[in-house]
Amino acid sequence: MPDRPTVRDAGHGEMVWPVGRVAEMLGVPTVTIRSWERRYGIGPSQRSAGQHRRYSAADVARLRRMIALIAKGASAVDAARLTGRSSAVSSAPDDLLAAAESYQVAAMAETLDTLLELQGVERAWNEVVTPAFHELERRFADLGDCIDLTFLLAGTVEDAIERYVVDRGLQHSGRPCLLVPCPDERHTLPMTVLRGSLLERGVPVIALEAGFNDAAVLAAAERSQPTVVVLWTTRRRGGQAALRRRLERLGHHVLRAGPGWPRPDRDLNDLDGAIRRIVAASRRTQHL
């Protein structure tokens, strides 16, 4: 009986496991799991009629997250803290928007910092931040009263990603990927997200700030000798195609990104595809 899952109650039919079976499933000593419950409160949500520990699937998932965080270098106490807060991820879009509504920037920052620690840049962007922006877009279409919240959220996300990158020392040597906002482009959040996602994967990245003119972009490319140049723009601007051609004439591999490029000419259409393509180009070039 102790090695078999038991049904918590007939009404829900949810499978639960004793601590010994959970330890076997996770590959950690039973004493470790018991110590985590005692020290950090990461324990079972149910007990049997005889007060024996019974772990649900959600309890086991929390333990898996804690083990994964420790494997990545987190201390047990930090892993427990993050694991205990991970249940907030599903409500994070609403939490972000509620905090933004009253300009609670510190609360927004705390939510974003937790998300980045738990999920990394790409998942936090796709699963939490993007849904929050979509909700603001719907609200703006209906009421037109939240453009300031959009800018506030964008700035807070950029700041959080920068903290995440700096705190973890995500800087790498070697030929970089060069991220370039086209001249007069001011909307750089997607490039910040791409930069953080690439740095997480060990790709060296240099991101130019908005405001570089053509001459400065060309000089930066010549000095840094990037594996790839990403030209980002949100709307069509005069001269962007000419800048691409000038970079290519100098021998640079240019990828066009953003809605400012006609779709047939666009090389990068989404974050996941951009990451895969740039990582492949970087690895291929680094080994030449």
C-alpha cells in the first residue's frame, strides 16, 4: 500500500501519493522531502485519516520546480521561496494590469522579477506580458483611455529584463548578434525581449539604442563584426531598405524584423522563430 497512489476522495477522484513514492518518483531521499516541508512549508496539501502525508499532482509539480531551481544553482531557501510564489503565475497578467491601473510600479516590478526568475524571458513574455498587452489593446479599442498604461507596462518590462540580465551576469564573449532599431524607431521593447532571450541561450548580443543614424549603425556593424544584424522597425520609414542594402554590401547578414517591413520581405515574424534562427546563425558563424 505505501508504494501505490491512493484516491484522495471519491468525489474528486484525484490521485495522491505517499511521501516514499514521491521521493522515488523525483529521485530524492524521503528525508529531503520531509525536511523541505519542515523548513520551508513545501509539503503535501492533504493527509489521510491516519494523518499520513498524501501528495497531489500539484504538490509533486511544486517539488519538481524546487528541484529544477536548485539544479540551476538556486539555494534551497530561494528555490522554496520561488516555488511557493509560482502559483501566482496564472494570475500574473491580471496582477500586472491591476498594479498598472494605480501606478504601483514597485508591485509591477516584483511580479515581473518573480516571473523572470521562474519562467525566463521567452515564457514570461509569451504567457504573461503579451496577454497583458492584448488586454490593453482591447480596452483601448473600446474606451481609448489606457495609452499611458501601455507605455508604463512597456517601460517596467524593459527595466525588469535589464535587472534580470545584469543580476545573472548574462553577458557573453565572441562575435555578437547586433540588434538595430531603424533610424527614428522608438519602440524597442521587442528588441529588449529578444536580447534577454538570446543572452539566456549563451548568444553574445549588442543592442543599439534608439536614435542611431545610418552612419552610426554602419560604424557599429564594422567595429563589432556581428554574426547577424537584426533591423527592427514598427512602421515603414524612408531609407530603411537602403540601410539594409548598405549593410549587406559590407558583407553583413541582415535579418528584417517588425511590422514596418512588408510581410513577404520580413525574415523574423515571431519571438520563437527569431530565437531559433539567430541561435543557429550564431553557432554556425562562431565555429567558422
